[in-house]
Amino acid sequence: MYNDLFSIGPLTIHGYGLMTAIGILSAYFTAEYRAKKKGLKPEKIFGLVCWCVILGYIGSKLLYMITILPDLIADPSIFLHSLGDGWVVFGGILGGILGGYIYCRRSKLEVWKYFDLGLASVALAQGFGRIGCFLAGCCFGTETSCALSITFTNSNFAPNGVPLVPTQLISSALDFLLFFFLIFYDKKLKKRDGEVTAWYLILYSAGRFILEFWRGDLIRGSVGTLSTSQFIGIFTLIAGIVLLVLRRKSKPADDGRQTDAGTPQEEAEAIDEIDSPAEEAQADVAAEGEKDKKKTDAESEE
């Protein structure tokens, strides 16, 4: 595959960067559209995405640096040379979740509602991002004799001329399937806020753990016999299961339209406040009418 798609003067458009940008924009517009449908605050989505992307970038880069810590200590210049590449997706996910949490708290938004809204879009962005990995040749698979393989001929990351398991495309397909499942679950099956978030953690962690057995880029480091991502995936999987159990024990999810407008009781009180002046005016009219009637009766008696 070719990561350099085309050039405009001195500017070269890279497949990885292009697909990442498409993924982020798709996630943003999808989340904004769904926020409108669910009665949330669509004007808050841009800020939410910015916080998630920035903290996600930092988390992804930080975890990558941890995986190459011995090399980084030996040659600190690696940090500057790898600013444009070298990521660990789980670091990005954890950093993005932290960024989303901080933004929701600062903006006084209901965390679980916006997490459920956003994490489906995260899966969509990841699907496009993995296509970018395929174009660049990073995140490649192990050697295979299977007919369903991919052979790179011009990659700076994957070994060229060797049939490999197409882990990037498999991961992309799984991410897109996860996106559609989360959308379906949110519409048809969700009973508590936070359940979509839990299922994202469970399904992504489980799928990633299994797919890691066919990953060939060992530079990402390991913890014992497990890759770094498998090791982290165990904890995110457990966190997802615990979250699902706890959220299902919480109060049922209400209509998103009540989130930003207020609770049903608050809405009723607001309606009462609106109606009160009208009721008072009607009472005044009735009182004046009664007063005029008594005056007319008194004059008749005279």
C-alpha cells in the first residue's frame, strides 16, 4: 500500500492522516446529529470532541513512549522524531475518556449520557483510522500462508514482499460493526445510561485481545506473554463488566430530552409558573364581574 496519496506543491497528503481526519469528522457530525435527535446539547459536541482528541493524542503518545522507554532513555531524541507517528490506541482511548469526563464536568453535562453518545462515534472513528493504518502499513499482522492475506510492497513499517494477516482491515471491520451495534443497542435495548459505554469497553477489549495474537509489530512492547494492549485490555474488559452491572442497578435511563430541559417535576413547575399569570388574570376578571353584578343588583333594589 502507499501512504503518500498525492502532493500539492510541497504538501503531501498521507493516507494515514487523511483517514484519521475523516474518522474524527465522521465522529463529530454523527455525534452532533444524534445529540439533536436525543434532545441533548449539540452545541457542546465540538468542545467534547476537541477535549477527547487532544487528551487522546497525549494518552496515545504517552503510552507509546512507555512501551519504548529503554530506547527513549538511551536516545531522548526519539521523542522528537516520533511526534508524527508512534501511537498506542488504548492510550488514546483512556486519554479520550479522561478528556470527555473533564469536559462534561466543566460544562455540567450528564457524563453517562454524553459518554453513551460519544463512544459509538469513537468506534466509527477507529474504523476509518484502521484503514489509515492499512494504507501506511503500520499495525501489521504476522506472516501467513492463508489466501486471505495482504502483501506490502512499499511500506516503511510492515515487512515488504511477505504475505501477512490483514489485521488492519479486520480491526476496521470490527470497529464498524461495533459502531452499528452500539447505535442499535442505544435505540432498542438500553435501559440505563452508561450501558453503551460499558458495552464499548467490553466488546472492544475482547476483540482487541483476540486480534493481538495475529499482530506482528512487536515494537509495541509486552507484559510477560501478553502484548501491552492485551494487558491493558484485561482491565478495560473487567471495568466494562463492572460498569454494566453497576449501571443496571441504577435508576432507569430517562428521555434525553429531559436532560437539558430539566426533570419532569421542574418542567411541571415551569409550566405552573407560566400559567399562573393567566390564571390570576382570569380570577381578576371574574372578581370584577362579580363586583359589577352586585352593584347592579343594589341599584335595582333602590
